[in-house]
Amino acid sequence: MNSLTSEQLRHLQAQLQQLLSWAQQLDRQRKPGKPVHWFDSALFSCHSPDLADYVQDSVRNLNRLQQQADNLSATAKQRITERLNEQISALTQAFRLNQVRQQHQHVAASRSKAAVQQLAVTGQQLYQQLSEYQQYESRLLDMVRQSERESDAEATNRTLTLHGRLGRCRKAIYEVELAIQKLESGKNR
């Protein structure tokens, strides 16, 4: 991988433009829980809550590779190319994690609303729902423990994501428990 062909460079440019577009859309959303620093400082030269800044850092590396190709040694080209590859992989992973996080938030919100509406549902169904949520909680706790044993930046991001999911799961458990209490207190009257 000593030098990239012009076709490979065009492909990287197109990929970075797509990532920049996605980053700008995501940055405009400004949702709570968005990471303050997305990536390890060894991988990117910027520290920002905006994902577009990290994509721009990769774009600068690509531009440097293109504009200074004749002046760079083979080792320098290799280093920049590898860093660029790592940056694009990290950015792509961040987008995937964000999509998963949004899907889980939507699912968790739907489940929370469903738990409140289940006041009219029988106690048996509520207990079954509670058992299911507790199983989710147990699996999430196992995933958190496993992720905490790892020490890289992805593991840290994964751990934070899992803690968010665990919090939403526990909230859903709490709401089902409240629904059970309301249902049972209504039967005793």
C-alpha cells in the first residue's frame, strides 16, 4: 500500500464527502447523550462535539496526501494512508453505533409507552413483560462487564452505549413495576 491510485483517491474523497454529509446532519440534531469527544485523541487531531470536525480532519489528511504526494517519502505516505484508513473506519463505526443507539432509543420509548398503557392488561401479562425486561437487563449487564474488560477506545464507546441502554431498560422495568402496583392496588379496592 505504498501509493494509492487516482481511482482509490477518488473513492476515498467520495466516501469522505458522504461521511461529511451524514456528520452535518447528525450535528444539527443536537440530541442529549451525544458524545462530547467522539474519538481517541491519538487518532484525530481535533477534539469536538461535532462529528463533522473529525471528518474534516480526515479530509485534510487526504488533501495532504494528494497535494504533497511527490514531496513525501514512501514511509510518510504509508503512515498517512494507514491513519486515513483508521480514521474512516472509526467514523464509519461511529455512524453505525449512532444508528443503533437511535433505533434502541425509539424501541425503548415505544416500550415505555406500552408499559404505561398496559394498566388495562392482566397481571399475568405484566409479569411476563417484567420478566422479559429483566432478562434484557441481565444480558446488558453481561455485555457491560465484557466491554469494561477491554481497554480500547471502541470498548469505551461501546461501554457508554451499553450503559445508556441499561438505563433505558431499567426505566422500562420501573414503569412495568409501577403498572403492576397500580393494577394490584386497583384490585384491592
